[in-house]
Amino acid sequence: MYIDILLIATKTTILLLGGSIAFFAYKAYRRTGDPSLRALVVGFSFVTLGALLGGIADQLLNVELATGVVINSALTAIGFAVIVYALFLE
């Protein structure tokens, strides 16, 4: 029971912080047109989406926790790859 509350709290925190980073990176991209900032938006969006979908799979779709972790990890890995690419563009 407590682990579910902790999981929801941490996933919500990731959603809020990751969404904020993506939002501010998007604002910076719109202001500058810098392609590395656009890639940064995409990367952080994938990381945030991974946390969201992993949590939804575990809490709402009643899949095994391991499946939710795999979803989260896969999207996080894709997001980090895009973030590395964004930093490479600079």
C-alpha cells in the first residue's frame, strides 16, 4: 500500500519536473530556433513520457511492475539518447 503511494508521488514529481524542463526548453527553442534545444525538448519529453506510461501501466492497467519498469526504462533510454544528441549538436 505505501509503496503504491510512494510510486505515485515519485512519478508525479517526475512528470512535473520533466514537463517543466521540456516546457522551458521549448520556450527557449521558440525564441532562438536552435535545433539542439528542439532535440532537448524531444529528449526530456521521452523521459517524462516513460515515467508517465510506466506508472499508468502499473497503476491503471494492472500489468506487472516489471512491465511498467521496462516501459519506463525503454523510453528513458530513448530520451537520454536524444539528449546526448542534443548536446552533441552544440
